[in-house]
Amino acid sequence: MKDVYLDNAATSRIKPDSVLEAMNDYLTEIGCSPGRGGYECSLQASRIVLNTRLTFADFFNVDTPEQIVFTHNITHGLNYALKGLLSKGDHVITTSIEHNAVVRPLKSLEEAGIIEVDYISCDKAGILDPEDIEEAVRDNTKLLVATHASNIVGTLTPAKQLGEIADRNDLYFILDTAQTAGIYDLDFSDLKLDVLAFTGHKGLMGPTGTGGLAISKEVAQEMTPLIEGGTGSISDKEYQPDFLPDKFESGTMNTVGLSGLKAGVEFIKEEGLGKIKEHEFELTNRLLQGLDVINGINIYGPGNVKLQTSTVSIGVDDFDLGELSFVLDDEYGIMTRSGLHCAPLAHRTIGSFPEGTLRFSIGYFNTVEEIDYTLESLEEIIRTK
């Protein structure tokens, strides 16, 4: 068997045909920048962007399409939200399983003496007790930011409860949905979110270099844009527009990427979130059960599909995980990822720092046959070492 994609960065290349067709149509039939001219191809490009906004506003249950702001990726979006919202003297609460897309901006602001941060510890399976969040609230706490699921062990955080805590304590709430958008039902209003950050290239089945924010109007008013420049609007003024989405969308947009992203979300809606999640959970459960009976393999995280996404991390006794990942790819065509996965705090939490883990990320287009082949390959490598 060849080319078994079991890492986020690898599975991102597997797209529905409709995504590739939409991108090709834009490149060959349109190819113009949106909002930069009154001629037909520019208007067509503008319609693509608007229709993508409308698609996402419906998908996340956001009141108006203007509240969808597109960025280059989720890291860009999280930096926008964190650095645009926080100011001198603010206190932030986050968790010990965050990705560096959250940790590094916060650390930068903390070391500059601008904010204070509390990292609330999860247990060794990555499970968060929401009561610990509420106990950390101070008079100057402004923001709660949390990942919806660990990118290492897949553990889900209780987003609904966190939203209620934030609402009860008058805090802004930012949710990082890099691991869950396109697989779980994410209702912006029901979760009481102020910012929902998303990436296009994973569960949403769009191309790389796409992502954005669903943002409340209140937060949009308070946030300062990190990048300013041409927006195609109020061009007679020397200052940045103060209205959505233009306030946060300077420069030429990735219209070809957005055309693919829209097609990805439309595919998800046609297939149904329930069908997608059920398939991924079936494969994840099969992988977990198979790993559990291979001597020398240690599974990190909950090991339970009711508590986690389709991301699974392991350690292997007496094996260098980087070497194991290489062998899986080089000799068996199985693409995994080893190391710290841009989340050192999370590895400290689960007890895998500094070695890291070997991670499997299952997607909708993986198959039962691929999972079985992966388990057989792992057992063969370990047995014949």
C-alpha cells in the first residue's frame, strides 16, 4: 500500500474534487482581485469572497456575513485577536494544552510587561476541569482563550461550559477550532463566543493558506488591526476603515484559496457533520484498539473517542520516534509526525516532554484498510527491530 496520509499536514492534500475544480475555475476563468475594479472579473472575484462569507456565517451560526474575517491562517487570526484585544494590565486565562499559536503571542505580551497569564493545568490525559478556570478569574481578567481540542492527543475541552463561565464573569472568550471545525457542530451563538478562530486546510477541507475569524461586533469595535493598508474601500481616507470586515482585511485576498474553502464547506454540508464524525470515530476506535494490544506501545491522552478527536499520539519503548516516523514513511508509505508538534506545554502536561510523541491524525478520506495496514506495519517494525 502506498501513500497513507496520517498527519494533518499530509491529509490536507486530500480534497474533494469540487475544491480543486473551484480553484481551477477561479484561476482559469477569473483571476482578478476582488474589490479592486468595476470590471466583470473583479466583480466575479468579489462575489466569490461574499459567497464564502455567507457560507461561513451560516456554517457557524453567525448573525451577519461581515463578522467573518479572512486571514492567511489560524495563527494569523489568533495573533490578530490576542494582540488586538489585550492592553496594559489585562489578565488572561488559558490552558496547559495550547498550541504555540496561542502560547507564543501571549508569552510575547507577558514578557513585554503588558499582560499577566494563568495557564490552567489539565490532567495527564489533557482533560480540563472547568471549575479550575472559574477559580482563576480575577478583577482584571479580560480574556479566556482555549483550544477546542488538543493537536497532540485530541482531548476535547468543555467549550460550552467555558463559554458559560466567560459569560458569567464578563470575559471575552476565544476558541481555537483548528482541530474541530468541519467535524464538530460549532455554533457561535450557543457557545457564547466572542471569537472563533478557524483554519481552512484541515477539517474544513480547503487549501493551505486559508483561515479566519468569526468575530462578535463588540470585539470588532475594541480590536486594533495589526495590519493596515488598501482595502478597496474609502480610498480617499488615509486611515484604516473602522467597519467589518474591511478593518481587518488589508491587501490582496487569497481569492483562489477562498474559492476552494467555500467548496470544502459546501462538501461538508452535503455529506453531513454526523457522517464525517462517525467515520473518523470508527477509524480512531479501530486504531486505538489495535495499538493497545501491540507490546511496547504507550497511548497518550484519553484513549476514548467520546473524549477526543481523531488525533492519536503514542510512545514506543526503546524507539527513537523520529526514526520510527521516517521508517513508516520510507519503507511503508505511511505519513505520520513525530516530535513536539508546536505544543511544548501540552507535552509537559501529558508527560512526553522533551521526546514528544508519534502522532496519527485520521481524516474523512482514510479507510479501514489503511488503519489495519498501519497497525500491521507498526507491529512488524517493533517485532523485527
